[in-house]
Amino acid sequence: MKYKTIEEATKACVGEFNAIPYALIEKAYKNDIDSFYELTKPAIGDYVHVFSLNSEAEITGYDSDTGKYKVTTSDGSVSLVDEYAMEVYYDAWLPMWGWMWNPQSSLDEEWVVDNLQTVSDLGVRIYECDEVGILLGIDGAGYKHWIPLYKARGLRWHE
């Protein structure tokens, strides 16, 4: 079915995901953290602690050829660092929105796993757990994350 607008198409796409309340995830995994892990990649704009610099910095770029992140410290110095040489600061271990989404289609799950950096760059946090599979969470509100995800996925459900 074709939708008139991209927003309608995006809502239909997200409507096919299983919506799981944040509280349920928290209760299920707070004592079993080894079965629930975050796959989110660092993204431009994230604040991080860089271990080798023993300093806080902001991610200001990404080099897809080397897989290294450009970080800028408060004094303006710039370094290229590996993903595992830093820790991203998040407000909480789960995203702020009260729900998480699980794609029902294995094709959607595979696309997310194959495109972790792209999905992370859109402000979507990605988790995996043994019982459910891939879970997506949003640190924000509205469809400002979902429409870019719909576009990145290459879907054409709209006119």
C-alpha cells in the first residue's frame, strides 16, 4: 500500500514493530544484564571519555575508511580514536522514551545489525537480548528519528 506522505508511511512502518514498555525491559533485565547488551555505536555529537587522553571530548567526525572517530576536547585539541578507546556518556542505561521497539521482520533486524553506525548516527540506540532479538530505543520524542530511519532503510511506502 502506498501512503500519501512520508510521515504516514513512517508511522505504518513503525506500527509493524512490537512496542515494549521501558519498565518491562528494566524489570526483566536489571538483574540479568549479561543477557541484554547495547550495540549502539558512538555518533557525532556524543560526549565521551577518551581513555588515552584521560579527558572528556565530543565526537566531531567519523572516518569510515579507518573506523576511527574524530574527537575534540574542550581545549580544542583533536584526536582520532578507536571505538573501544572511549566511553559514551548516556543519561541512563536505557533511552529516555518510555518504550522500546522490536522489529517483527527478521529482514529489518538484519538491516539494523548490518547498519549499526548509520542507525546510531540517527540518534537511535540499539540493543540485543536473547529472548527478543533487536530492540530500538529513542533518546528524544516525535518522529524526528523515525523518518530518517525510514529513509535510511530505503523504504518507498509513500508517493
